[in-house]
Amino acid sequence: MEKELKRLIRILKAEYALMWVLTVLLAALYECDILPQGLFAGDAQMEYIMQVTSILLTICLIPLSLRLFNQSLTRYVSLLPLPEALKSYRRWSEIRIALLLVLALIDLSAYYWTMNTTGLLCAGMTVIASLFCIPSKQRLLNELQLSDISKQQ
């Protein structure tokens, strides 16, 4: 069991790191002028659409990603046998990380396309929300209520 837990934590940490790498890579591509900046700067209607989309997605997806994961743990994952619980935990963690990654990429793109700081603020909130998702062994044990089992071994 210990080997499976270490493997799962290693995979989740790699996926979490990949989320950060992709976010920083996108920002670097825009900053190095590899991807175009200011596509919609000056177009008031498109700027408004991009800003509203960015804000609404941020308002919806951050709580959804954090709360959905918690709800799935309390109602579903913690009731499963351990092998299935680990698979389900991994799947829900990946969904949460994917939601935050997509949101960060959309928000950064909205910022660079409109050159308005609204997208940057939303991306910043997404990055801060991702700090609540850092995978660790202790978090896994607590969320799956395995801390009693690990103390017995």
C-alpha cells in the first residue's frame, strides 16, 4: 500500500508541476512575442466580451474545482475500497488540476489579447486557488481518512 501511495503522490506532484510549467510557458511565449499580444486592444466590444468571459469563468470554475473535489471525497471516494479510492482520488485530482489549468490559460490569454489587467487579476486568483491543491502524502492520508491506518503500521 505504501508503494501505491508514493506512486500516486509522485504522479499528482508531476501533474501539478506541469500545470505551473504550462502557465509560465504561456506567459513566456506572450512576453517573448512568439504569440501575438493586443489582438483585441482598442476593440471595446471584444475587450468587454473577453473580460466578462474571464470573470465569469473564474467566478464559476474556482469554487467548482475546489468544492466539487471536496464533495466527491465526502460522498463517494472515501466510501470505496482502497484500490478504487486511490484511482478515483487521482481522477478527481486530475479534473481539478485540469479545470484550474484551463482557467489560468484562458485568463492569461484574455489579459494578453486585451492588454487589460482584468485577465491578469483572474489568472492571479486561479494561481492562488491552485495553491490549495498542492498534493502531498499527508493531505492524501487525511482526505481519504487513512491517517489511522498509517499510524498502525
